[in-house]
Amino acid sequence: MIEVGRLTRCEQSEIPSEGFNCVAVEKRTDWLLCHRCGSKSLATSHFLPASGKYYCPACIHYGRLTTTDYLVWQEETIAPRNITYRWEGQLTVGQKKIAEKLITVYQDKRDSLVWAVTGSGKTEMIFPIINHVLSSGGRVAVCSPRIDVCRELFPRIAAVFPDENVLLLHGNSEESYRFSNLTVCTMHQLLHFYHAFDLLVVDEADAFPYEGDEMLHYARKTALKKTGRNLFLTATPSRFLSQSLAADTEILKLPRRYHGRPLPLPQLIWQNHWENCQNYFFKKQLIQLLERLIVDSFVLIFCPSIAYMRQLYQELLKVYGESELIAVHSEDPDRKLKVANARKRAYQIVLTTTILERGVTFERVSVIVIGANHRIYTKSCLVQIAGRVDRKGEHQNGELVFMYNRKSGAIKEALAEIKLMNQLAREGEEGGM
């Protein structure tokens, strides 16, 4: 069955008379080129003797493609139409300027990058351009490298565009593909599309695994129509992202958070024994810190690895009950439920890995980063983690703590960037931004 609006694998005899089609895996002398993921591989290493076919190993977990398969895509023509647009919020002066500029740049057929501090309201700024593209008869995808970000974006976007029957796609999606003018998806899902979207909004464009992944960059490029435009959103643009932008990309900055309060600067706590969860001095200092914070805050503890988090969880269970303490990570089958319960403040303390560094919002939260000098914590990661604090509501007492035993380059760079964004926000406020 051919799925309108995205790539479908089929046999040669099933190719429809209309639409785009190509050989799925092309053999070129002694190597293979996959037209779904763009990967190149050695032909002799990926041969199926029983059928005499060659296959692509890079995207096999999305369904095996061979040299006798075809990729087919059929487009559905969409006419300009009236869109039901329901958002009762109000943009700040800075947000409104960027939202208006995004539409102008799109009309000029150029890409945009919005560099906005965490908590600035990036999602709200993209509502007007989504409305503009849909009204013009266009098709939009809002995508992110992280499933948790997509899950958070989906209900917010669906509420603003209630008649669009918005589709949510990721590896664990509860519904299968259907044609939609407005799709929220992970970057990996773009592999299933070809020249499908007029606007691609890439949220958290600097995040793993999109950062530096050639397959995902190929997917983004091929999923976009030839006349389509990219809109990148980030709070921490990396050197790689900056260098990959088209020369005429419009870069728009917003250093001020929506509520006007600055990004928190971390308290730096030297803890020489953090690597050993069972160390008496480390546990004593951490528990004293937790006892102070939980009086007024829900506490997120970031751990450098799943193994470390599990060990620390067992140590803290000796002090706190299971009703007060939870741990969540990328391999957790109950991850979605735990995050939802954490938002409802079902626990006092949540241990996590970097899966919650971005794209999730908790009220009245304080954050502790264990081993902030660990290599897993890049500058971007630490700045994103800082943005979890004082993100929403009136609460201003949330604290940010970095526990470390060496002041790494990432810690220094994160401190410098937080100070710079806060300074730019003050200057903009004084200048009437």
C-alpha cells in the first residue's frame, strides 16, 4: 500500500504511474548507495547469497532495503485555506519581532536560526510562521533529536492548531503513519519522507544524536521540498551547527527569558569524592544539600551515566523512601510515565541522565549536577541544564549546583555563556528590547 506523503518501499511491479520513484539501494561498481539514508557501504560485505541481492546495513532497523526494492512517494496537493489558530498567550516585544521576522525570511526563501536562551519561549515564537505556511497550503514538520522534546511539543502545538489532526511520530509512537499537514517527529522519522515539507522546524538543533550525524542531516535535506525552508531553534549553537548553515541564513537572537529573570549561575561545590557513590563525605554533603533544597523545591539530580545513577539511587534509598525518590533514564521502559508523574510533583527527588537536559519543564525545581566536570557534560549540556531552573511560574528560589573535582573547560565555557546571555538580556531591557 502506497502511503501518501512519505516514502514507501515496494516491488517494481507495484510502482504507481504517478509520483516519484527510484531504486532503493543502488550498486555502483563495488559499493552501494542507499537512497533512503544516504549511506555508502561496501557491496561485498552486504550481499544476500540466497536471493542475489545487496542491502543497506545503515538503516536496516527501519526495514531492510535491497537492490531490487523501490522507494515511492506520492504528494497530495494542498490549496491555500483558512486555519483554526487558537493561542491566547501574548508575545513579548522581543518574541514578536522574531516571530514577524521569521515570516519575512521565509517569504524571502531563506533559512533562519533562532538563538534564544532557555526559557525564552521559542515554541510560542514559531506558532505564527506555522500558521502562515499552513494557510498558504504548505506542509510543516516540527522535529527534534529527542523523543521527550517531541512529546512535550506535541500537545502544545496540537492545542494551537486543533483542526490539523497533528501527527506525532517517533520510535515508540502509539499510532501509525497517516497523512497530516502538521507533523511533530524525531529527526530519525525524516528518513521516511522525500520532498514532503515546505517548512522544517528543527528544535534543539545542537542536540545529540543530530549533531554531527551525517544520516540525520541527509534525512533533513531530503525531507524538505526544493522550495522549502529550514528553521533551526537552539539555546546553545555549536560550532558544527554554525558552520553547517547556508551563507544567507538569518540569525535571530533573544537573550531574555520570557519572565524576564536571568539564567541562574551555578554554585560550584568542590567534591573530590563524587566518583564514589558510597563515599561517606560525598554522601553526607549531598544529603545535607538535598535536605535544604527539598524544603522549597522539587530536585533534579543529573548523573554522568546510567550505571552511576543506579548506584546513587540505591545509596539514597537508605535515606529516602521509594515514594520520595525516583530514577529515570533513556533505557527505562517506564520513562514516559515517570516524567509525567515528576511534572505532577509525585516525588521530591528525581535522579536522571542527560535525557532531561532539555525540552522538559518542571515548576519549583532545583538542580544538582553530579560530576559536572565529566566528559559527558559539554558546554551546551551544562547551559541547557541551567535552563531547567526557574523556567516557569513565579518561583525564583530554585538553585543550580555543580559538584566537581576539576574545573573543566566545559564548566568555564558554560559560566561564560550564561553571564554573556544575562548581560545581553540586561542591555536589551535597558534599551527597550
